[in-house]
Amino acid sequence: MNKIFEIPLYPYARHPDQDATTPVQHKVIIIGAGPVGLAAAIDLAQRDVPVLVLDDNDRVSFGSRAICFSKRTLEILDRLGCGDVNVETGVTWNTGRVFFNEREIYTFNLLPEEGHKRPAFINLQQYYFEQFLFERVQQLVEEGKPIEIRGRNRVEAIGAHPDHVRLEIETPEGPYELHAEWLIACDGANSPTRRMMGLDFVGRVFEDNFLIADVIMKADFPTERWFWFDPPFNRGQSALLHRQPDNVWRIDLQLGWDIDREAEKRPERVIPRLKAMLGEDVEFDLEWVSIYTFQCRRMERFRHGRVIFAGDAAHQVSPFGARGANSGLQDVDNLCWKLAMVLEGQAPVRLLDSYDWERVYGADENILNSTRSTDFITPKSEMSQIFRDAVLDLAARHEFARPLVNSGRLSVPCVYDDGPLNTDDISNTLPARTRPGAPVEDAPLGEGWLIDALGEGFTLLAIDTACPQDVTLEGVALTTLSVGAKDNPLLGARYLGAQPHAVYLVRPDQHIAARWAEYNEEAVSASLKRATARA
Ligand SMILES: Cc1cc2nc3c(=O)[nH]c(=O)nc-3n(C[C@H](O)[C@H](O)[C@H](O)COP(=O)(O)OP(=O)(O)OC[C@H]3O[C@@H](n4cnc5c(N)ncnc54)[C@H](O)[C@@H]3O)c2cc1C
């Protein structure tokens, strides 16, 4: 097994803050150096916001967790400066196959159109994902960006005050205290911060167990996602197969609720199950075995004064659909530009309430999709089972039934329809897919990609119409990107449809705030005010 989780990446080192007579105040402290905490730290440091990450560990997370990272996550990683290494190391896939009983019933392509820089998904072990984020942190340190990680610093108590948060921290050399202007809690599903603040989750716990077996084998299965309903090798249950780098294959086998978890993890139980699935002659080595159960639930609110929750600390879903880390990265994308603007005095604190609105909305969408997948995969009554099996039978023969099959609708970014920062879309003759609230749709732009050409802050995307270059409105500097649809036809199709020209206002997280047929300073100023919560 890859041993990178045995190597301390950010070992404990004594810091002068530990010897200060009064607690040192930091601008932003993040609890947790998981994927979400590391990504948030990078995003803030790139915006020159000083950030300190505290983690009770000193290395990447142990074992086998997330493997599927979505197109939107890869686009966010591009913005954070580490997209390429993830895509180059990961296994790219767009195609899924669905099996029912003994036969394949259909295939689907998650990215059925050309003209996107990133694929629908890559498969990559979570420990690599975290390692590449950590390496990006190191690069930023070398560039002199204000970012620091302290390993083996466990946060033990929190005091939330109107103007700061007090943290009590335990280290191998004893306790010390810090103050933070803002605290971001990325401390995972069991979030000690949530517990210390007496906050809880709302949602459902599912009564099911899934066996994860990561095996090393040289197999010639194609690089696709294969999902089985009721296969002969796991009767009455489901199964999933994914390829990861290093010839590692992830197999998920549903086991049901009433099992002896310890016994099911033993090789003498696991290996026959895998042989039944892969074939008696296939040679493999077991790399990792665990059993997981899951919950679909979220906190009622993600912002509590100066303490903001993100990632698994704020919401949890079933692994079907790969919505855990992917949605955590979308939290980061949404939060960090807002917090940076608040800290720079460019926006009022209430801009952060839109993080709450938008990401709670996103979490609800994920929970709904995840719960529906789980209910389809594991019907809860005889009638649901009959309906489910009928849908699967129909899907084998008729295309119309395929959208009804739910083997885990895979993570796509949320469109913040009716979001508080959107300007009403009066120009509804433009394409629906690029409406206010939607994340930008990538498209080829000259020799490169639209997604890479957008600014770090707000961008005006002007297509076939005049637009002033890089203006400052309402105290906010705008980057202008003027493009022609004739030379960039896919961009034209995605942003103009049948219209001759348009101007889009794109937020720093690459979601669309507003759009018009042409540039109008008054209209753009009003939308900027709205998009920064100053309306
Ligand atoms: C079997 C399985 C499969 C999955 N598959 C996918 C998938 O394919 N795609 C996907 O997107 N997601 C998937 N997920 C979900 C994904 O693993 C999580 O969503 C992700 O790890 C959440 O990241 P996080 O940073 O919020 O939390 P975590 O990764 O849990 O990180 C929390 C960090 O906080 C630290 N911490 C905790 N308490 C303290 C404290 N008191 N003081 C200091 N530090 C502290 C911890 O050490 C840890 O480093 C899967 C999960 C499982 C279990």
C-alpha cells in the first residue's frame, strides 16, 4: 500500500505564539487540514489574507476515503494552482455502465459534449489529493504568501465573542491560547467545534453497511464506473467498481444492516466475495478493507457569528454521487472571496450570510440527490422494490426510463437560483445554462480555456459588444474579458444562444451574478452592489 500517510508532512514545531504572555490574534484560523481546510487556506492566502491552519494530526488522512473528484472540483483546483498535478496523477473517466442482475442495461456519458478543459471526473486516492494541496501550500510559503500549518495542534475549547474567537490548543509541549478574527471549522464529520459550540445536525441516518475493498490488480477492465443492481455475486444488494492510480481498484459491496462488521472485514470473508465478482482466476492483493455506514444531514446554519463551518463539519451525504469532498470544495470556493472582501472592508459582514444561504441550498440539493440514490439502491418496501426493478427492466430497452435509474447521481455544481446575490434575469432570451446563479460553463477560448481566462476577482465577460477595459465600480476592480463569438463558436453557443451579443458579470467564484444584452454602467454598478451585499 502507498505509505504516504505514514510520513509527517507538517510535524509539530514550537511556535513563539506558545510563549506569548497574552494570546496572539490571527486574522483567520482554520481548524482541520483535510481537503476542505487546506483548500480554504490556499484560497485565502492567494488573496493575501493571512491564514493559520491547526490540525491535530501531522499527515494526510489514513486509509481509503474519497476517490471521485468532479469537473467543478478540478476547475476550482485550477484556480487554486494545483489542477494539473491532480489530473495528471488521477484516472480520467466520463463513462458509466449500469448492470442489473446478470446483464448490462445501459451506458452513460457524463460529459456528452466537447469543449471543456476538464473531464467529468477523475479517480484519485484522497491521500494524493491532500498531498497535492499540501504541496501547493508549500509553494505559497516559498512565494512569501501568508499561510502556515501547525501540526499536532489540537483545538480543545472555543469561546465565541462578538469581535473575536478564543481557542484553547493542546500540543505535545502543553497548551496555549490564540485569538482569531474569524474561525473556519473544517474539522470533519465529528467536528469537535460543532460539539464545543453545542450545535447539532438535522437529517437521516441510513441503516446499511458497505464493504470497501481496495485491491491491487492488473486488470483489463476499461476506465469506467461500473454499477450493479442485484448482481449474482452479491444477491439482493449492489456493487460498484472504480479504477484508481497505481493499479488500485475500489470495490464497494453493499452488505445490508444486520451483519457482524468485524467478521465481514476478515480476509477469509472478503476474498471469496471478491473472487465471486472478479472471477476465480483474477490475481489481486488486498490493499485496504473497511466497512462504512453513512448519514445525510446538515447543520441548520453554517455561520454562527465569527465561526463558519465548511465541508463535512457542516454537512454529510452518502458516498453515492461523490458529493462529500466535492461539495466541501464548493463551500471553499463560495466562502473565501467573501471573507477576503469583508476583511478588506470592501463588503459588509452580511455578505457572509449569503454563504449560509447558498451553501445550505447546495447542501440540501446534495442531500436530496444522495437520499434519492440511497432509496433507489436500497428500496425500503416491497412496492418500492417492484417499482425499482421494473424501471431497471425498462431502462434496458427504452431510453426514456434511463433518467429514472438512480445509481448515484454524480456531483455537479449547484446553481444558486433565486440566490441573494443574483440580479434578476430580464434577458431571458440568453441560454438557461448560463443564467444568474449558475457556475460558468467552460469553453475553448483562442488557444486556451474560458475558465483560465477569468480574473481572481469580478470579471466582465463581453461577447461581441463594446465594454470598458478593467474599470473600478463601487470600489471593486473589474477585469474585462472581451471575446468574439465568431472565433470562439462554442463560447458563443453557450453564452449567446441565438442572441447577437451579451455582457456577463462573473463573481470571483466563477458563478454568474448578472447578464445583459450590452454594457450599461448603471446596471453593472447596481449588480455589483447586490453581488457584494451592499444593495
Ligand atoms: C468510503 C468513503 C468514500 C468517499 N468517497 C468520496 C468521493 O468519491 N468523492 C467525494 O467528494 N467525497 C467522498 N467521500 C467524502 C470525503 O472523504 C469527505 O467529504 C472529506 O474528507 C471531507 O473533508 P473535510 O476536510 O471536510 O474533513 P476531513 O477530511 O475529515 O478533515 C478534518 C480534519 O480536521 C482535523 N481535526 C479534527 N478535529 C480537530 C481538532 N480538535 N483540532 C485540530 N484538528 C482537528 C482532522 O485531523 C482532519 O485532518 C467519501 C467518504 C468515505 C468515508
